[in-house]
Amino acid sequence: MTGFIHIMVPHSQFELVTGRNSLSSYRFGTGTAEHLFCATCGVKSFYQPRSHPDAWSVNAACLDQPPKLAISQFDGQNWEEAQR
């Protein structure tokens, strides 16, 4: 579950049903992204990325039934270029 596979979900289509009180938040760098972790186990199941301010990035590895995905890899060190 710690291997993050990003699924971008618009805020309007996301509902956290349980576990809100178990989340711990962390921001670094510019402080734009909000990284949310389970305070018990440390898994990051979703977070607010700075690259998509109107969506949550959900970790498909944390879903009971993940959708079939076409996975694209990119150089994370130069993610601004990869977004173009």
C-alpha cells in the first residue's frame, strides 16, 4: 500500500466516509501540497497535490478494487516538465 499509484479525483467526486480523525497532515517545500497520512500505520492513501489544486490524488494501491489503469512513468525530479 505504500507504493503510490496516482488516480486524480476531482474534489466534487470524492467523499471520505470514515477515518478523518486518523489522518495526520504534513506540508513541506512551498506548503501548497497537503500530504495526509494514517497516524497509526503511516500509509498515504490520498493527498492534495500542488499539480492538481482541484483534485485529490488517490493511491490506487489502497483501494479494495482498483480500476484497470494505463500507468505512465516520468522523472519525478523534473515533474514540472513531465506535466507539460
